[in-house]
Amino acid sequence: MLEAGVAELAEALEARRVSARELLDLFLGRIRAVDPALNAFVTVAEERARAEARAADERRAAGRPASPLDGVPVAHKDLFCTRGLRTTCGSRMLADFVSPYDAGVVERLARAGMVLLGKTNMDEFAMGSSNETSFFGPVRNPWDLRRVPGGSSGGSAAAVAARMTPAATGSDTGGSIRQPAAMTGICGLKPTYGTVSRYGMVAFASSLDQGGPMARSARDLALLMNAMAGFDARDSTSLERAPEDYARLLDLDLAGLRIGLPKEYFGAGLDPAVGARVMDAVGWFERQGARLVELSLPNTRLALPAYYVLAPAEASSNLARYDGVRYGYRAKAYTDLADMYRRTRAEGFGAEVKRRILIGTYVLSHGYYDAYYLQAQKVRRLVARDFAEAFARCDLIAGPTTPTTAFALGEKADDPVQMYLGDVYTIPAPLAGLPALSIPCGFDEAGLPVGLQLTGNYFSEARLLGAAHRFQQATDWHRRVPRETPL
Ligand code: GLN
């Protein structure tokens, strides 16, 4: 049962082969056995989960499941607010923060009957690519405990990969769902901006942040999207669209599918083993009748620097609210109000968050605004235009999710620019607001998972998931169990 994904567990619950309570015990036991080595969970919500599992079993017994996912466990990245359960965002600033309400995503998955196992570790305020900036310590990669799981949704990724939960939520601002998915050998989808509610999701860079599902198969991602996505009037950028079935194209016909290969995604800096595994996957699609289209996204090179201006700018504004007055951490000793602000923020935030606030404040300041912030906004537009032109010629774009496989803990921790460079392939999609997913497509020489990234036009999630599902019907990369956490 630990091996089973969301779809199989839903079937087992439906057929009464297992109860929600039995499943919960199984996954809680697995967390107890495996998590001390990984540190993927910040909070395990045992009591709340037991009540939810009991309610799910009662609904099933009465023949009234809340949804096909009723009773299936899930974990939330610790930036989705949960009533009565702390939401830390991986920060000392919010280490004891208990939200008075549930995030839109939390609410929707609870309404679908999913049982909340707990909250997963993450880079502080979702800033990072290695999960090393968390106040609660780094998460370790279940394929090699000396390596990072990626970030910022590293806890969710490690938890899913190590079979501590069949599914988890993540958030993606510049790659935080797809990059850790790639580095831990699981699947993750960043939906079209505005598809999944940001209500109650702690803000990092609001024009980029988007929640999404992480699981072990594309089919599971589709089922999770069916429960997660939808209009939320409490999020001003939420899109009002008719509900859709994200699983409707799982039997996608690959014949004639046009797959774009941007030359910028296969250039210098790409680890040859990663490039080779990605091209193996592309070759498989071609053998199924897909047509490969060579193309160029000329502004790719500028996306990364633009992101590292825009995201910090928005972060500096969003994080101004943590002042020790209304909620969160407050310095113990101070002389006056200004000193209280200063000490609270100096003690409450870690180094990477401070770096972002400083950069963000600088690029927004009078005299530098035009040179940096405005310029970056223009680049953002160019990046979106590159994609618009590309999607006139292809149905989806394939490439690597990350230039390398998982790196060692500490390897880039003192070199922020090296850390940022690893986001080169994941940053363009959120800048344009486009959907993109990562699925495993093989291993490098060290036995570490490689991720294939598929990017699509706005609202093409179902097609992306369909293409990914077809690949997973023919391959078993997504079924491999990490060697440090055998079953
Ligand atoms: N690694 C990127 C950053 O540090 C992306 C983070 C994210 O998507 N939340 O900003």
C-alpha cells in the first residue's frame, strides 16, 4: 500500500480493501520510521488526521464519499495556512504562528475528504533551491542522504519520494515544484497562473507564486488538480473559468503531437547525462509519432536575471508585514518601536531572506527603479512573447527541468549566484504564467534521478498531463524506490 499512488489508494478505499484509518496508520508509521533521517516534516498532524480519517470512513460507510479522493492522505507545504495547526513557512519569524483560517487549497482538499498528514519543510519563505535555508534544518534527498532534495518544496518532494505520503502540495515561484520533483524522482505540476487559489498561501512574489500538486505519477497530478483548482473570490488574481477535468486527456494520441525543442535549453551548463536522458525521452515521443520542432527562445538568457530582480522586489514588499506587531516573532529585548522592528527582523529572518529584501528594496528605490525593476518587467514581456511565438509552431516544449541532478548539501550554500543559476530552465514558465511539469526520465551515473520538463500554452495542463501519462505507461522511472529509504 505504501507503493500505491493517489489513484490506486482511491480505488482501494472505494473497493473497501482498506480504510482511511488503516491508511493513516500505515503512513504515520512510515513517517516515524523514515523521517528522522530526512527531516521532511515540520509538523505531523496526528490528532487532526485521525479525526479526518474517521470522518472519511464514516462517509464511505454511508455510501457518500466526499469525492473519489475521500480518505487519501496528503501533506501540505508549510506555507499553506492551516487553522489550528502552525504554519511556519520554514522561518523563525512564523515558527509559532497558528493561522485562524485554512488556505483555499487546504479547504478544497479537505472538502474532497483528503486526510492531512502534516506540514512539510521548505526553504525559508520559499526562497531557495536546496531546502537549506529552512529554520528547521535541511531536508535530505532519499536517493542520497548527503545531497539536497531541491527546493523550495524540498520537504514535500522528499516525503512523496520516500513514500511517507502519496501526494503533497507545493508552490512554484521560479521552479519550487518542478525542481525538487526532478531532484527526487517524482512528478510536479506548476499550473497556469491563476488556476489554483493563492488565498492563505504565504506570499513570496505574488505575480509569480502558484500552488500545485506533487505526486508519483501524472495521473495522480490530474486527480489532485481536479480537487485543487478552481475560482476563489478571495484571491484577486484567481481566474473565473468553468471547471475542467484534468484527467480528460490521459489517453492523448501522441501521433502528430508537435514537441518543441528550444536550443537554449540544451546549451552550455547542461550536464551531459541530464541532456542524454532528456533526449532519450524525447526520442520515445518521436517513436510514438510525435513531431520534433527545433526552435529558439532567444530571451531565455535574460529570464534568470529578470526573475532575480522581480521576485526580490515583490518579496521586499510582501515581507514588510513581519514587523513583530501583529503576529509572528517579536524580539525579546528592545529600547523603542524602531528598535523593536529592527531587532525583530534581524532575529526573525535568515540570511537568504534578508538578501532578497535588500536586493528588492534597492531595485525599487528611487533612482534605480527604471534601471532595474522596469527593465526586468520589459524582459518579462519578451520572455512571454518568445513562448507565444513558439506555441504557434508546437503543442508543447520539452527540455530538462534542471541543468544538473541533486547536488551535495553545502555545495552551493555559500554561493547564491551558483544556486540561482540552477533555476535557469524553471524560471521562464512562471515569468510568462505558463503551466509546466516535471516527470522522472532516468538516472545519471551516480544513480540520481533526472527530470523531463514539459511546458505548455495557457490552460494546456490536461494535454501536458496526458503526454506525461503516456510516457509513464511505457516507462517505470516514476516507480523506482529511493535507495536510502527502501520499503
Ligand atoms: N529557487 C527559486 C528562488 O529561490 C525559486 C523559488 C520558488 O519557486 N519558490 O527564488
